[in-house]
Amino acid sequence: MKKFTMRDEQFICENCGVEVEILGYTARDHCPVCLYSKHVDIMPGDRQNNCHGLLCPIGVKKFKDTYKILYRCSRCHKQHKNIAAKDDNMDEIIKLSTNI
């Protein structure tokens, strides 16, 4: 089982430049506008991964009452997934749903 370290932090999206605010109910781990993330964790929230490549959204899968966004790292090519946030751009999630 993964160990989760709560880190709900503001950041500037390195893909689209949006200033991303904290989520408030769990850890923010991707941009709600373009859905890109950054490969910084080994275990959720630990910030121990040295890769730091952009995690490019490549697809989406239904998960309980929401979705999991599927990613591929632009640097190391490892695949990763994150649970969608309530304020994510639904148009981008719909576009991703056609990729699977």
C-alpha cells in the first residue's frame, strides 16, 4: 500500500503557465486547466523523485464516482495516474477519454 504525504501546495504549471491554487480537500497534484503534472514523487507527496519531467496526460479511466487521469512522463517515460479533482477542466477529461 502506498504511503500518502499530504501536500496541498500552490504552483505554476510548467506546461500552460497557470498559477494553480491549493485544492483544499486533498493534495493538488496536477493543473486543473491543462491536466499536466510533474514527476516529483516516488510515494504520493514525498517529493523524492529526481526525474522532474512533465507528466503528460494520455488518457482517462472511470474510478468510483470520478476519473483517474493516466500520464506518461516526458523524460523517463514511466506511466503514472492521478485522481481527477472536482475543479478539473472537464473538456480536457472528455478529450482524454477518446485516447483509450
